[in-house]
Amino acid sequence: MTRVLVVVGHGMAGNRLIEEVRAGDPEGRWRIVVAAEEPRPAYDRISLSSYLDGKTAADLDITTPRLRADPLVDLRLNTRVTGLDRDARTVTCADGTVLPYDALVLATGSRPFVPPVPGKELTGCFTYRTIEDLDALREAVRPGEPAVVIGGGLLGLEAARVLRLLGGVPHVVEMAPHLMPLQVDEGGGRVLARLVGELGVDVHCGNGLASVDAGPDGRVGSVTLSDGTVLPASTVVFAAGVRPRDELAEPAGLERGGRGGFLVDERCRTADEHVWAVGECAAVLGTCYGLAAPGYRMAETVARQLLGSASAVFPGADTSTKLKLLGVDVAGFGDVHARTEGAMEFIREDRAAGTYGKLVLARDGRTLLGGVLAGDAGGYAVLRTLLGRELTAPPELLLAGGETL
């Protein structure tokens, strides 16, 4: 007998779930109905900025022709779910459609966080999340004029890259003392700020946004920071993080995590045995993960359960990151902030070359707990494999890219 799996959301994690279920279900035990709020199928949100660098929306599409033609996958675009009835096992859509389910997976993702400041709704203010956001920016950015990005994390620096591609002159405002506060330490953030500054991006760290101010034409003309600094701006992009899309939780009687998200156990399952959550909307044992890789692992975990593996559990998240931001290499892995008791730091910085490297070692001085690389991340692949293991060479040699054996 064919059962019905309803997936709410068709982002990267939701798409992985669908692929995994179909790949492991040649008998067709599950028919999958996908309620996708966006007007297009799942796409590579990590590479979003490349949409303004020569790639098309079709290039970013991560669905396969096989999946799009699969008779057991009913993908419904522009379909927003407004509620779910756990007793009746149905979800209701904004157009009045009611979808029955045997199993329900919530993959609703997250929404951009917009700080509650005066002027945030002025013409010229944007978020950075979707292809539609980039289309709007393409129309709005005025070449040669200043633009301000609120947020100096991964999203913020990607948004700054987009503004440069469109001809804007970007400023980045970050409330934390340094850029990318979740992924790198103060030293790495300082080097990153210096390098992107040399590329024409002004960085303002340790400063919050007080207001967005209108110009003479009624649209954005400037922003005022918490220390009183006024930055001229014809465009403002909010890229200060995201919040889980968990608005379906309370009306349905589903518990949230302490910082939002559908609360799920190590199997990514809610307290309702028929309802799971994956991706950025899932608070696994109370923790939300804003990266693609953990979302994929969650999707695979749930798919295995739907296919009969009762013992499948989320293996945890590897939050290691290696990126090229505005042309600058940066990487963070393991305990980047040396918060482990007894941890020691070994730092190698070459100001002339614009590089910074740090290894975090255990109390024994030999076991690698984490590290940060900025300006040159060539050693990342080797160092990441050494996490939790004894170093194969002196720290200074590893940071210099020397032999590891």
C-alpha cells in the first residue's frame, strides 16, 4: 500500500530528503507531495551571489530531470502552508487545499532577521535570501553610490560581494568586535577586515544599527550607527542572520527550541511520531544549524527512518567552514575560540603577506582541537583531518604548509 509523505518546503534540505526517499524506495511505497512556498524548485542558496556573476536561475537549480519527471513526486510551487491538524493528519494551504499525510516533514527553512530599527521599511531596503531578492537589488543598486550591508557574517560578506558586482560602493556593519564572529576568532576577523578593506569594502565592527534615514526623495539616504556615525547609503541590505520559520508550531501544539525552531530529538522527530523537521527550521535537541551540510545529514536521517531504519539518528554537525569571501580565503574548524578547558593557542601571522593562522591545542600541546586560517587557507584540508588527533608535525610547520608526515 502506498503511503503519503508531505514535505513542507522545498529548499536544499527538503530536496535532499526527497532524493533520498526516492532513491531508497524503488517499490514506490511512498508518494511525496511537496508544498513549496517559493515560485521555483530548490536551488543552490550557498552560491546565490553567482546569479549576478553570470549564472542563471536554471544554473542554480539543484533538482534533477529524473526527480522533476517522477510520477511519485508531486511538486506544488507557490503553495504556502498555513496550518496543520495533527489529529486528522492534514496540512492546509493558503489556497484552501487540504493535504492528508501519513508522514509529515517540516523543511520550512528560515527568514532573514531585520533588526527593529526606525526606517527599516524605507524604499531602498532589502534582505538577502532569495533569487527574487537579487532581482530586486539588480534593479535598485545605483553604480558608484554607497550601499550598506548590516551583518558581517557569511551572508553579509556575500551581500557585499553582490553590491560590488552591481557597481555599488559597499560598507559592512557588524555588531560583534570582528567579522565572521561565529566562524573565526578576533585575529582572523581582523586580517579578513584588512584584506576586504583593500578591495574597497569599508568595515565597521563593534557597531550596531540605530536607524535607517530617509533622503530628500523619501527613499534611503543614509544610516546612523549606534555610536552616532552616519554613513551615506542609497541601498541597505539586511544580512544579519536568519530566524527559523517555525510559525506552524504553536497553533499545532508542537514545541519550539529555546531559540526557536521545531524542537526535535536525535532522530529529527518531534513529539508527534508522524512529524519530523529538517534543515534550518529544526532545533535538534534544542540547537538550530544554519549550514547546508547539517541539513543534508538531517534529511538523510529522516529518509532512512521512513524507509525502515528505526535506529537512524542525526550524527551531529560538522560546522567547519572554508570559503573565499570577496576573493579572500578564510577557514574555521573545530574549537576556533579555544573554549575547551586547558586549551592553548599557537598563532602565526604574516602582516606583509596578509595571512593569519591559529591552531588550538589540547592541554597536552599535541592534540588538535581547532583552528583558523585567513588570507591563505591552503592547509585547511590537512588540518581538518587532524581534528582530535595528535599533530603530525610542529604547529609552525603545519601553518606554513609544510609536510605532515
